[in-house]
Amino acid sequence: MISALRDLALTSVKLVEERLRLLGAELQEEKWRAVEAVLWLAIALVLGALALLVASLAVVLSVWPDPHARILALLGLAILYGAGALFAFLRMRKRTIGEGMPFADTVAEFQRDREWLSSKR
């Protein structure tokens, strides 16, 4: 009886240890994925802002002599940038809401363990 309890405890400890290792690996993977995403986002934002600045300057300078055209160009650019910002926000929101649960593999392993232990009764 004591031997069976000891074996059960040892198996339980090994199971928890493996699951914690999996959790640690997933945490590491998520951390690097987040760092990479932030880095690429920063690069895209800086380059995008520079491109918009130069393009906006080119449009406004091309209609500079006519004050009405200048105002229309500025308003058009503001509407265009606002629509782009809204699109980007909605896209980001959809992406973050649509992602699966973090640590899904670890949770799935725990569920399989629970089912396996339940079937041994």
C-alpha cells in the first residue's frame, strides 16, 4: 500500500514537472514573439510616419499657389490618415481578440492527464 502511494506521488511529481517545463518553454516563446512584434511595429511606425510626412509635403507643395486647393489637400490628407488609423486599429483589435488562449498546449496536456487519471479509477 505504501509503495503504491509512493509510486503515485512520484508519478504526480514527474507529471507536474513536465507540465511546468512545457509552461516555461511556452512562456519563453511568447516573450520572444512579443519582443519581435514590438520591434517590427516600431520600425514600421517610424518608416510609415516618414513616408507620410514626405508624401503630405509633396501634395501640399504641389497645390501651394491656390489657397483653396491647399485647404482641400490638407483636409483630404487628414481624412485619408484618419481612415487608415481606424482601419489599423480595427485590424489590431480583431487580431488580438481572435488569438487563442495563451498556454493552450499546457492546458491541453493537463486535460489529457486528468482524463487519463480519471480512466484509471
